[in-house]
Amino acid sequence: MDIEQKGKILAIVVLAGARNKVKPGGAPIFIAENEEEQEKIALNLSRTLKAMAHDLENGVYILMKH
């Protein structure tokens, strides 16, 4: 059975210095030490989850299914 979730945040990737900008609950939060690691995590998750990664330009990426 294939279950799809659309229009929902599937994951959050945040820089260590911006972790206070997100609150736990609803989606897994991945913490990166720097921007390079953050981009790599977001890219790998987007491929794995078949989701789009959106850079909020404040140290936070969200991964969503559209």
C-alpha cells in the first residue's frame, strides 16, 4: 500500500545556531553544524522522501511533499 502525504512538512533541517527558531513536534528536526552539512542533509532527505527542500534563508530548510 502506498500512502502519500501532500502539503505537510515532512522534516526540518536547521543550523545549530538557529535551533531556537523551531519547536519540536510534528516533524523530525535534523541539526547541522554548518551550511554545507545542512545542504547535504536536505538534499539527501529530499531524495529519500521524494520531497522538495525549501530554504527559508534563516538557517532553516523545510522538506515538503507538494
